[in-house]
Amino acid sequence: MDITNAAGAKISFTDPYGSYGTPNPFPAPQPPLSSSAIPPQAFLTFDPFSGFQDPRTYSYNLVVEQQVTPSFSTRIGYVGSHAVHQWANVELNPFLNGVRLYDPAGCATTNSCYTQPITTANTGGIANYNSLQVSGEQRLKYGLTLLANYTWSKAIDNLPYNQSATSIASGVSYVYPIYVPDFRKLDRGPSDFDHRNVATVSYVYTPPHFMEEAPAAVRYLVNGWETTGIFQFSSGDPLTILSNQANNSQSGQQRDRAVQVGQPYGGDACGASLHCKSYLNPSSFTTNPVGTYGDVVKGAFTGPQYVDWDASLARRFTLHEQLYLQFRAEYFNLLNHTNFGDPNTTTNSTFGQITSTNPQNSATTAQYQPRIAQLSLKLVF
């Protein structure tokens, strides 16, 4: 079967471009000629010759340890890091007065019209982490082994909110366009993973034998038990309030923030809605007026905290020298405490509402379940 072009002329495989009536684009000249047409598409780019540097992180710590008793020791330390040249997506071609920067009047005569976004991988990001870390360890004594840790920390960066971490992508740049002085200002705040207070306690406890004067059967039942557990606490995720009109600024970056006008927490976001918890106050935030960018800084507010206690109770019942039953009762979320997810942070009809127990920055939701108990009995011989 013959292949023809739109005019019906036969296309030759020995000269597909010429027989079709199109100039052969290969080999393409490098760099492209100034007369080469610029396609109307978005561009993702970086400049390896001007300011593109390898990311770098400096880590440091100072720790003091003290043996308080023969079985109990403490540790207190300052732990920090400073990262520079972090990858950040920067939009180079936003709108200014209704026209993109690289699509000015008369650009067609010089073949230099860029009508779509131009996003560059910029290495101007900076991040800092500072923390006070305290821990105590009780080695086995009176049947108790315990490890407790507490961290008071703050992580700050100037990277775009919720940007892609592994690739260049349009639509995830800063709130302010690059022609605004200090255009990173509204994105200089807590990192997405910042949790100010984090505490963890783990333990194993075997109570000493008691009721020695009781009948043998009673002593057999009440002694020999062991309990273990893990308690966890952390403060909530950083919350950033977004405008439901993402381009009221008319910059074309689709990153506008809300305007805060009152106290952030409380109010009645849920109204009569069922299975809903009010958290942020809808009357305290408004959509940014046309021509403005909003004023809420990244991570300015904090979501619900997380609390969990998992515990187990176990006992070995010896039946013979090499034969015993092992009983174990395990409880996850022992207190049946509800750990709420983050509220909707866009100023629309559901703003401020919490409707799930799924956290913002967790890779798994299994730990946010109601109390779960499981019992097991194992024969070991």
C-alpha cells in the first residue's frame, strides 16, 4: 500500500521528508538557529553554566552523657544541620500586567515569543534544622527496662510549599513571581516535615513475685506476667492556607495564599455536617483580592497532634521442662484515642473541616486506626 501526503503525492522511504514536502530537520544545528520556530509549549530547564551548584548539607551536634546511677543514664544534646543549594522550582516566565515576561510586544519579529511557563531548577534553596534532644535509659532493674526520648526542634526552609522533591515541574513555584523583591518571602517557614515536639517512651516490665502467702494456684496465676509498651507523641503538621482563587494575583503561577483576618482556630466549619470536626475558623480567612497574592506564610499554623500507646501483656505457663504455653495479649491504640487528620486548608466550602484520620505527611495510615486487640496462644516444645 502506498503512503501519500495530504496532496496525494507518494512518499518515498529513501527521502521521507523531501517527498512529503517538508525540509529535513536532521542533522539539527546546535545551538539552534535564531530563526528556528519556538513551539507554544511549557519548558522545563536548568542552567548548568550559571549558578547551578550541587546541594550541600552541614551536620553538627554537641552531646553530654551522664551516668546517674549504675543502671540509669541520661543524655542531652544539641543536634543541627544547615543545607544550601537546595533544589527549588522557579517560574521564569510569569505574567506581568497581563503579558508573560518572555512574550513581550513585538517578539514575533525577533522570533523570541515564549507564551507558556518556563520552569527552572534553581539551587537557591536553604534549609536549617535545630533541636534539643534529651533521652534517659533505665537498664534492667527491679524488672524494669525503659528508654525515653524527647526532641524539641524546628526545621525551616525557603523552598516552595509542597513542591516536587525529585523533578522539575510547573505550577509548584513560589507565591510571588521573580520580579517581586524577596520573592521567596511567603515560602520562608517551617518545613513540611516540621514537628516541634516529639516524645517516645518504650518499656519492658516484669513485676516481682508477690502474694507469697497465697495458695499455690493463686501464686501461679498472678505471677510471671510481663508487659511491654510504646508511647508516642508528636505535635501536628505545619498548615499552609491557600486561596480558592489560585490566580487572583494574575501572575499565572497558581500559588496564591489566603488573607488572615482573625484568630485561626475554632469557629464552626462543619455546621450541621456529620462525621466532621471543626478546626480552622472559616471567618478568619478570606480569599485574596484580585491583584494581590495573600499574606499567609508557609506553615504558619499547626494541625492536630498525634498520641498513641501500644501495649502487650504476656505470660509463659510451664507444663514440663521443655514444654510450655505462651499467652500474649496485644493492644494497638490502647486508649482508643482518635488521631485526627489535617483540615482542608483551601478557602472553599469545606475549609477548616477535618473529615478523616489520615495525616498529611505520613507514608502509612495503619497507625491511625481505632483500638485493636489481638490474643494469641502458642505451644512451644
